[in-house]
Amino acid sequence: MSAEGGCDCGKVRYRLKAEPIVVHCCHCRWCQRETGASFALNAVIETDAVELLGEAPERIDTPSASGKGQAVFRCPSCKVAVWSHYGGAGEKAAFVRAGTLDDPDACPPDVHIFTDSKQPWVVIPDGSEQFPVFYSGKDVVRIYGEDGAARWKALRSG
């Protein structure tokens, strides 16, 4: 896979040099507040598989429900968030905002998380992987597939 994306003004541009490990559709209240929308759609990928093509985004450190914080990377001009690093995965994993891809249809969600706090009018398609909060380690291989689970394990251990 080689997909490109960027911010609204075009100053921050990037290329994904690999398929995402997993795509989370997060319905938590923190994501709702941060995005101003009903959920956040994040394509999780190794940070070194995100190639910067334009200006570098600026890092904004924000609190998170976990208490570990989140580093949000935004265009310094138009302020669109293009990716984040969360405390659990650190800087090795980029949570790329799928909506910033030139073709956001290329990254549909693999799993819906924090569905206990989803907006009541959001309808999750039948048969979709979904969890009231977050999934456990025993679910990773099923959701990520063998390759994705191995990539995630390498990020967490390396």
C-alpha cells in the first residue's frame, strides 16, 4: 500500500508506506470532544512507515482518559490534526486520522471501540467487530490478523 494524505491547506503532506496495522473507530467521549464529531477514525501504523512529504506538523501534548497523554500532530498553519501518538504505544505507533487521507475510503474501520459511549444515533453495521470499551490482548490476532498482530507485538516490545 502507498497512500497519501495531508491537511486542508496542503502544507503538511505524508505517505503511508505500508498497510495500517488496524483501523480503530473510537467512540469514546475524549475522541468526540477532540474531533468535534461522533467518533475518531485512526489508521494505526508504525511511525517509520509514515513518510513526511511536506512541512512537519507541530506537536501538541494533550491529556487523555488513560492518564498517559496524547501527542497530537497538527498542521502549523491550518491546525488540522493528521496523526497522534498515544501513551500506550508511544512514538513508535502513529494513529493517522483516516479522514486526512486523499482517499479515506481506503481505510474502513476494522473495529469499533468504546461503543458504550457512542452517540445513540450512530448505527454500527451488523457483523462489525465492536467492544464496549477496549478489546483485550486475546482479541488482537482476530482483529489485526496474524501479520498485523506480529507488527503490533514488534512495536510494543522493541
